[in-house]
Amino acid sequence: MIIADKKKIIKNQVIDLNKKDLKTNEELYNKDNYKEHSVSKKEMNSSNNNSEEIIIKNENENENEIIQEYVPKISSKIKILITGGTGLVGHALQKIIDISKYEPIFLSSKDCNLCDYEDTYQLFKNIHPTYVIHLAASVGGLFKNMNQKVSMYEDNTLINLNVLKCCHQFSVSKVISCLSTCIFPDKTSYPINETMLHNGPPHTSNDAYAYAKRMLEVHSKAYQEQYDSNFICVIPTNIYGDHDNYSLEDGHVIPSLIHKCYNSIQNNEDFVVRGTGKPLRQFIHSLDLAKLMLWSLESYEKKDPIILSVDPEDEVSIESIATIIAKTYDYEDRLVFDDSFSDGQFKKTADNTLLRSYLPDYEFIKIEDGLSKTIQWFIDNYDHVRK
Ligand code: NAP
Ligand code: GFB
């Protein structure tokens, strides 16, 4: 058993790339600064020694103020914008991205609301990214998808439209956008492969989110065909790991159950899992996904969507996930199922043959190891997690 009283556990110190980048980001993004002097040479030099010469043009010609214009100086580091950089997958990318090679900007909704086209345009105008990893989305588990269909459709449609439009307007050389295996047709043959994406309606529980994501693929393909843009989509299965959303209502099954079991112990109650526990899922750890997304950016040269998933044989039932979590908390005897709740889609078994054709020996983090680490992280960070 790895559980100890919360207070006794030493809080892990995580080197947070984000803080440094956000600072840069905010300076770059803040209109006043831009107008005044935007990031001064000294500040740029201090934050990254490959300084960019900045000359800013003031539109108000007749006031004869200083003529300034923004001219990026070629820096050895590649500027990469990660939208949704403060979420589950964004944090995993923070951990693994090579900052000697990349100048990453990890964006949060507090930096820029990507539902707003003007704000998105200004952001791109200030950052001029070479690459974009587009993760930002309104995301949630089965119950959020069932209960908040309008915002899941509208927010994701606006975010995706604005980001791709600006990627084109600012000549971004490569974009990796993130779909999800839940957007595949519900009635289909298994395992599901990339060619089946539009072969029928998705499961009703998440159709609003699914169609918004399908249109992201359609939009990317439109730019490919009309402008030969390198805008591609990756399709992960259910993801889990540190920095997830532990909301009991809106979260995905793994974070919700980790939080729920913790509460059950605190309150000496049964650990209630929603549904029958029979549905099947493939779970990829956020660190594996982050590595495979960087691989897609650097080495995947095709423009077709690609599934990023553990092997079909590693599909597990919700019951087995709940059991591993209960066992890890040493609380298995109190595990019960409440089938008055929806099971959602029974299964969405994904075929990763295309990925395996490139990375036949890639070793994924095993679900038991990944879960025990994620539970420990949850306890270590209980006070600060999204919940
Ligand atoms: P997450 O933890 O919920 O993080 C979402 C990120 O998007 C956060 O950084 C959030 O910023 C940002 N964001 C949300 N609305 C925004 C807005 N209006 N403007 C700007 N930024 C906004 O999501 P995730 O689980 O890492 O998911 C990453 C990607 O993977 C998403 O595209 C999702 O659809 C896809 N996906 C997820 C799963 C899964 O199981 N989690 C499975 C398949 C695919 P704040 O931090 O400021 O809120
Ligand atoms: O992770 P989850 O919400 O996503 O649920 P989906 C998976 C399964 O876990 C369902 C069961 O069969 C639920 O009935 N479950 C049991 C629970 N207890 C709980 C609980 O406390 N919370 C949650 N959330 N589930 C989502 C899509 O479907 O997959 C999203 O709706 C997204 O759009 C995501 O794509 C990856 O796998 O069912």
C-alpha cells in the first residue's frame, strides 16, 4: 500500500517550465507592452540568449513617433506554441520537451481565450510560432459530455476554427491537432482504424464534442488540399496521468474514481463506481502521448490522421480499472457498482497498426504502474489539483 496520511507526504518539487514561458508569453501578449516597447532587448536576452531584434511601427503616422516594426531574428531555437499547455497533456509535454531545441509557449485560457478570434489573432501576431501543438479544448468525461452538449460543441468549434485560421494566416509550418477515438462511429467493426472516421454517427453520449472534433479534421484536410498546409491530426484514446481534472462530475473515469475512492476512505463510505463496470477502454498515459505527439511533429511526414494508442490487447474493463484503484487504496472490500448510471459507449477498440508500422518496439507505461504513480501524485497535490 502506498497511501499515507496526506500531511505526512513531502510535496514533490516539479520544475515548472510553464512559469518561465508564461512570463515571456504575457510580456509578448500584453498589448500595452507591445505598443510601448514590447519585450525589450534586455528582457529577451535575459529570457533566451538568441535575442530577437524588435523594431515596432506606430500606426499613428502623423504624430511622427518612432518608426518600429517587428522583425524576428533567426534564433536556433524553434518557437512552438502549445495551446492547452496547462492541461493534462500540456503538463506532460512540459516535462519532456527539449528546451535546448524548442522555445515552448505553453498557453492557458487565462493567457488567451481561443474562442475569441481577435484575441487569437493578436496572440499569433505576437508569437509567430513555427510549430503549433493544438491541445486546447473544452474536455470532459461521459457525464460532462452528456450534460453540457451546447458548450462542448460551440467552444470546441470556435477554438478549432480560430486556431487553424491563424495558423494559416501566420504561415505556421506544421500543426498537430488533437482528436479523440470517441469521435469514431459507434456502430462499426473492430478494431477501428483511421479510415473509418466519418463512416457513421458517433455515440450519442458525446456526439456534440465528436462532431466538433470531426470538423477539425475536415478543416485540416481543407488546408492541406487548398494550400498544401502541413496541418495534421492525431487521434488518442482515453488519456490519464498527473495534472488531470479530478472533478467528480466532469472528470474522466480514472481521475474521478481516484478522487472518489479517496473521499470514500475519508468518509468511511462505499466506493461507488457508476454504471456496470463492463465497458472496455484503452488508456494511454499522458507522458506516452506527449512523446508520441512530439514524434508526430518531428518524424511523421504523412498528412493522414494517425491513431496514438496502446495495443488493442491492452484494452481493459472499467471494473478492472476500479479494482486496481481500490486495491491501491487498500479499499477493495468497499467497491460497489451503481448501474443506475450510464455506461456510455460499450467499447471503441482502436487499431494502432499505422503507429506500430513506425514504432514497432515502443513500450507504453503499464496501466498498473501508471495508475499507482497517478494516485500518489493526486495525494501529493491534493490541495492544488483541479477538482
Ligand atoms: P485538459 O486537461 O482539460 O486541458 C485543456 C486545456 O485547454 C487547458 O490548458 C485549458 O486552459 C485550455 N483551454 C480550454 N478552453 C480554452 C479556451 N477557450 N481558450 C484557451 N485555452 C483553453 O485537456 P486534456 O485532457 O489535456 O486534453 C488535451 C487534448 O486531448 C484535447 O484536445 C482533448 O480533446 C484531447 N483528448 C483528451 C482525452 C482525455 O482522455 N483527456 C482523450 C482524447 C483526446 P486552462 O488551464 O486555463 O483551463
Ligand atoms: O472516462 P469516461 O468519462 O469516458 O467514462 P468515455 C468511461 C466509463 O467509465 C463509462 C464509467 O462507462 C462510465 O460509465 N464510469 C464509472 C465513470 N464511474 C465513473 C465516474 O465516476 N466518472 C466517469 N466519467 N465515468 C469520453 C467521451 O467517453 O471519452 C469524451 O465522452 C472523451 O468526449 C473521452 O472523448 C476520452 O470513454 O465513456
